[in-house]
Amino acid sequence: MKLPTPTSVRQLRTALGHTGYYRKFIKGYAQITAPILVFPDWTKEFHVHVDASSIALGAALAQPGAGDIDHPIAFASRKLSTSEMNYTTTEREGLAMVYALQKFRHYLLGGCGSRLD
């Protein structure tokens, strides 16, 4: 609880190493930590979040949970090709959405509560 918030990759690895080691000494460790990924609830709508930088793009598939917090179901990312790096910011964001819709298609078209508007 008193570990400082990691600000670098090395500090993050150190923090994960500490929690991984001490989890065996903490009863109910898995119940007191927030879930990272959840299983999809096919009765709820899906939310697709995308972002793009000058070198890569990423996407997250989520569903609404308690308190208007989206719970992640899946993540995806990839590097941009050399030609894609020349796209404008708007084009890269659009490319990220196309990538996300292709990657998460089976979720978005398979559930009862999902719609592609």
C-alpha cells in the first residue's frame, strides 16, 4: 500500500515483482484487487476506445459497469507501417477505429446487445 506510484518501466516492473511476491502472504489478494479484464456480458452494449500516435495505434473493447466506469474486455495494438506514419492525425485515428472494428468484430456482431451504427 505504501509503494510509490511507478513512473518508469523499471519502477513498474519492481512494483509488479513486489506484489507478485507478497500476494501469497495476503489472504484474499485476488478479491481486493480490481479486475483487469472481465468477461463480456452479451446483454450490454460494447464500447470501443481507440487512440493513435505517430508510431502505433491501440484499441480497447469495454462494457459499462457500476458508476459509469467502463470495464475492459480486450486490448489490441499494432505498430504503424512506414506509409501509415505519414497519415494525418485524423487519418490515424480513423485507421485505429477500422483496426479495432476488424479486431473485435466477433464481439460486436455476435452479441444480442451489440449494434454497429
